[in-house]
Amino acid sequence: MADDSAELVEQTATALVRVMATRDQEWAPVREELSALFAKAAHVAAAELERSRTEVVQDPALVGEAIGEWKAKLRRLVRANPETAAPMREILGRLNTDDVQPRVSNTITGNVTGTAVQAHTVHDGVGNTTYGGDHVEQSHIRAGRDVIGVQNNHRDGRDSDQER
């Protein structure tokens, strides 16, 4: 397999598992599009993708194993059908484009009363709720210049709080 195909397979497997583990709304179209690359075995590939998704959602520690599994399957697919590399590259391009998180920019002038939120995504509202995603906690601060908060990173099921 050519070096560029090996890199394509690696990147596609990684992006695929990231989507299956974290993006509920985008999962079904990705599953269908990728399984279609397996042609006559598309129904089998779709079932295996769904099984992998169930496993990584239930146990995020299996993400690495799922990436390895799909890397091997995609490698065999590209070796047997080199023409699948082009549509796989298109799928990867869309997955990577979707990965780019929009920048957040807030300008607050004057005094803030209540809650000011700067976040990529907030689930379950704002107020007396707890946001469990990555964020910088800046409750009850008044800032004239530099702002100090606590950065909360929630990756791989671990919390790491760092003062910023």
C-alpha cells in the first residue's frame, strides 16, 4: 500500500472513531457513507460500525482498539479496491472540516451582572447548571485587566483543573 494510502487509512480510522464516539447527530450519515465503500458487504460493514460505536460509547477506553480495528479493515479495503481511496478521502475531508471548532469571541463592556458565558457548546442551559465540558471557570470575578480562572479539561474521562 502506498504511503499516502497508509496515511489516508490512519487518518480516516481515527476520524471515524472520533465521530462514532462523540457525534450522535452526525453518526448515521457517516456510517452509511463509509459502509457503502464496502460495496456488496455494506450491510455487514454498517453492522460492524454500529457494534464498534456501541462499544466505544459504553467504554471510551476502547477508542484505541476501535481505531486499530477500523484501520485494518480500511487498509484491506483500499488494497483490494484502490478506487475506494478517492471517496474515502472525500469522507475524511468532511470529517476533518467538521472537526474545526468555531472560535468564540465575546466583548463585554461595563459591569456584568449575572452570568457571562464563553463556550463552544453549552448543553442544558445556563444559570444554576453545571457545565461538564472544557471551559474556564470565572465565577464571581471583576476584571479590570488580566482574568484568572480555573481551566477544566474533561478528556479521556479525567478532570484536570489548572489555574490560568
